[in-house]
Amino acid sequence: MSSIDEIRDARIKKLELLNKKGINPYPAESKRELTLSEAITNFEKLEQKKEIKWIAGRIMSIRGQGAIVFLTLNDGTGTFQGLLKKDILGEEKLNFFSEVADIGDFVEIQGTFFTTKRGEKTLEATDWRMLSKSLRPLPEKWHGLTDVEERFRKRYLDILMNPELKELFEKKAKFWDATRNFLKKENFLEVETPTLEVTTGGAEARPFKTHHNDFDIDVYMRISVGELWQKRLLAAGFSRVFEIGRVYRNEGSSPEHTQEFTGLEFYAGYMDYRQGMEFTERMIKEVAKETFGTLAFDTHGHKIDLSSKWERIPYVDTVKKMLGIDVISATEKEMMKKLDELKVKYEGTNKERLTDSLWKYCRKQIMGPAWLIDVPKLVSPLSKAKPENPLLTERVQLILAGAECTNGFSELNDPIDQAERFEVQKKLIAGGDEEAMMPDDDFVEMLEHGMPPAFGFAYGDRLFAFLVDKPLRETQLFPLMRPKEDK
């Protein structure tokens, strides 16, 4: 078997031959008149009228030699067979094709459509042109790229050789289209908010930090989809807003976490968390049905049916029932002792982090679909407290297969309460908590001007990943990779 270098050298010689003949191996223009999907859809009409048309694509296979050559083209819309025959194309053009063309090249062929004896839709070529000469071979057809790191580095080849992966990303695009269409139908205005911030808000995560040269200040890449900005828009008089955009979190990787992902956040004035649960359940079901054609999913070894009743599970009571500890009244020492008993690794020894670690242990045992409700105020710095129990909040999260896939709550619009909660976050930051939320005095000032009662809600690529039963990284087109080390 030839090495990559040997194959590349042989193809460069073919490139030189094209140039010597005065043929541009990388022309800007194409004569293509039909996509391959259009050729398939309109085949009977094209065959009957014997229309002469140009089609184009990447050569995925070449079969035969001598007087007859079959090739398969792929243009991203479909695949189609071409036939090059010496008595139709001419000996010179056919020989030149055999001399310079390889699997992986982009070519276009002109001819008439017919059906072979095997019933295959085919274009019989009367002419051909090189559109882009490939210098490296495609992966072997049946095995593709098997090394995981190589697959992510050469995602273009991974997708090209794996139709199921291509379909996955088409479904992901449909998932976000369905999300956008649902919200627009419900009279939400799509907005764009800053991705560079002086203070990060809307989530608890370690941010990426960079420097703004013109202002000579440090800024952060956002960790939410513009939460505090969208709330400002509610104060500005927009009643319903949403944004779908990129989010950046400088934290560890796992099957459910990446440092960059797409997220949705919406904010609906005059809606509370009870109405929000009903609204978003309807939304998620519609988006899932539109994207996948079903509400039943096999994910993480469990069967999830979104058409079944969505249970409501109280946070504190669930932890108490499963672990025998009350996260509201327990001390940090008691919580650490319980986590050590459970052999759970935890970061941070303040009560907020310990509470979160205990809950995450319990969460993995809940399959859902279920709404987590009554989340402690300590771990919800932006959500409205429950009037009947100020230590809890009107926060809801959808649990699927042991993971939180959405987040929403009645938004805190009391400026005094918000300022006090930011003070708590300041103390956490001072204590070394890198994931605590940065206070935003300008946001508090906005609340003092007045913001209507509202429900905010978010989900991201993780929800899609759970529905397709894939690690989050697998659903990213181009995951971040370490640079290759020089050999």
C-alpha cells in the first residue's frame, strides 16, 4: 500500500499535467445546471426529453477502465452515477480523465440521462471538466476515520464518509430552526446581545478572560445567552425576547460539558414559573416532534417518553429522601461528611458548592421527564424567592436521564433582594470561588427603574445531545482540539 506522501506526489504530477495542458485545476466558475438531488427528483422528465445537462460533485468512486468508466458523484444534496464511454465521450477525453482524475476530485460532467439495465439512474457523459484537484486521498470507504482525535481534527472527512453524522447535524439545524420558529410564532422578538462583557452574568461558571486593547480593560466572554441584557430589554418595553447564540465557559470537559456551545434564552414578561412550565413543556414537545418525528427516545440506557406526565420533584425533599440530609439546615461539615461517605468528589467547601454536589448525586438517579422545583435560594442568585418559603425559589429545571437539560425561573425583579444576593456572591468570590456570579451594579440600577414580573428560560446543545443519545462533544461540528505537537 502506498504511503500518503507517495499518493500526494503522484497526484501533484497529475496536477502538473493539467497545468501543462493549459487546464486550470481550480477554476472559479462551474457550468452546473442541476444539483444531484434535482437530477434525482426530475429524472424521468430529463430522461424522456433527453435533455443535455451539466451536473457536478466530488468523485466518491471510480469503477471500470478502458472503454467504459462509472463514477459516483456527491455534491452534498445527493449522490448520482456518471458513465464515461469511449464511443460517446471520445477516446482522448476518456483517456485524459483516467490519467488525471482520482477519487476525491471535484468534477462536472455534461450529458444525457438514462437508466442502466440494473435500474440505476445515470448520466452518460459527452464532456467533463476538472473543478478541484484533490492532493490527498479520502479515508477508506468502509472504515472511514477510526481514531477519535483524528475524526474531530478532520471533521470534514468524518462527515463526508459518514452519512449518519451528516444527518445528525442536519437534525441539529432543524432543532434550532424549530426552536426559533416556535418562539416567533409566540410573538417573541429575536435579539442580539454582547458576547464580550465587563462582568459575566446569568450563570455560575468560570469565564474566559481577554483584553480589550482600545479601552485597555479586561473583558470576559459571556457565560449565558445575554440574560442580564435581555432583562434590560424587558425594562425597555419589549414584552418577549429571545436569543440563540454561542456561550463560553472555561471549565472541564465531560460527556455533558464543552467550553463552547449554542444556547437559547428567552424572557417573557408577565409570565411566572408555573405558566412557564406549561409553556416550555409544550415548546419542547413541539420542537422534538418537529425535529425527530417522535416524542419517544432511547438515551443513556433509558427510555424517555416526552408524551408521558412530567413529574414535579422538590429539590430539598428529594435530597432528604435519598440521602437523609437537609441541605437547608445542615452545616458545611455535615455536608462534607455525607459527600465523603458517598465517595463523591467535590470542589469548594462553601455551602453553595456542597449543596450543588449533593443534589447532583441525587439527580443521576432521576430519569424523567421531570421538573425539578423549589430550588434553594443559595444556588439560585437570580430567581425570585417563594413567598411561602423565602429560602426556596420559583426555579424549574427539566431532568432527563439523570441530567439537567433546561433551566428557568420567575425572574428576580426586586432590586433590594438582588443587591443582597450579589453581596453573597461577592463573599464567595472573595473566598476563592471562581464560579460564583459576578455582581453587576448597573443591573441593580436597572431594576430600581423597574422591570415587569417575568419568566426566563434556557436550554442548549445538551438537550439536543440527550435526545440523540450522544456525548455533547459528538454534536459539535468542530470541537476545540489541542494543537498538534511538532514531531
